Amino acid sequence: MLNKYARALFGRIFTPIARGLVRLGVSPDVVTIVGTLGVMAGALLLFPRGEFFWGTMVITAFVFSDILDGLMARMTDRSSTWGAYLDSTLDRFGDAAVFGGLAMWFAGGGDNDLLCALCLYNLAAGSVVSYAKARAEGLGMTANVGIAERSDRLVLILVATGFQGVGVPGVQRAALIILAVASTITLFQRMLMVRKQALAGAANASAPLATDPGPA
């Protein structure tokens, strides 16, 4: 849902910026790489120091590169398999940095083993959920279901962390718990969907072929 409606809204907002970058000769791939590096820097330099608000602001600013590079690619007719692959691959680094930076804080100054463990679980679960879909598509099936897509997970943890940074207590803990549960449910939803398709395919393959009854 966030992908569908938020991307349409922010697409209109960032179209003039995308046009300006295209006129300057900036490559969409460069925007993708810079955006990922910015997200990683904000997460791994600020979150471990407990700078949740400013870390969230930096990450949010660079997250929008995910919209910019797509707009630029379409404007320059450079949409490609490579661009989609690069974007999806680097997204994994950005997501891991967000939860990794939070885990570093809870393992250090935050001194909370439970929340550190939740951060690490969400880091791993996010990658596995994405892999479950990619692997299904690689096998010729689909797994585009789930209550917690990547954008949903990212928005929830960043909003909660930002509020935690301005003194709202408990929201970050709640978000980490919700994400852990939602990611687990999403993974099982995708696994069940693939299982259903795989069993249907096996049944069709083993079904006897209809014989020609011949002329009446």
C-alpha cells in the first residue's frame, strides 16, 4: 500500500529534481549508489551513538534516492534489468545498516540485549522475506503476498526511531516487536503461496494425458 500511494505522491514532488539532475548529466546509477551510502552513513554513524532523531532525518533524506533514480531512468529511457538489479541489491545494504546501527546501540550504550536481539532478528528476517520472493520468481512462481513489504518495514522503524529520538518512550520497542511478528507472518505467507503453486504444478505434471477416443 505504501509503495502504491506514497510513490505516486513523492513521484510528483521529486519530478522537478529528477529533471534537474538529468540536465546536469547525472546517471541514475550514481543516484542509487550515493543514496545507499547516505543511508548507511546515517545508520552506522549516528544510530550507534543514540542520535536517533538526526540519524532518521539523514536516512530519510537519502531514502528518497530510491524514487529519484527511477524517475531519472524513465526520463532518459535508461530503465534496464541492470538498474533494477542494482537498486534491489543495494536496498539490502541500506536495510541491514538501519537495523545493524540500532543493534550496535543496544549492544553498547543502549545496554538492552532483548532489543539488540530483536534488531538482529529483523535484519535477518527482512533479507529472508525478500529472498523468498526472489527465489520463487527464479523458479517461475510468484510470492507477492505479505502484510509487511520492505517499504512498510522501513517506514515503521524509521518513524518509531525518530519519535524515540525526540523523547517519545516505548515506540521503538513496540515497532521492533511488531516488525518481528509481521516479518515472520509475511515469510510464512510467501512460503505457503509457493508451496501451493509447487504442489499444483506437480499434480498437473503427473496427471494422465487424455487419450484420443478416435472416430465415432
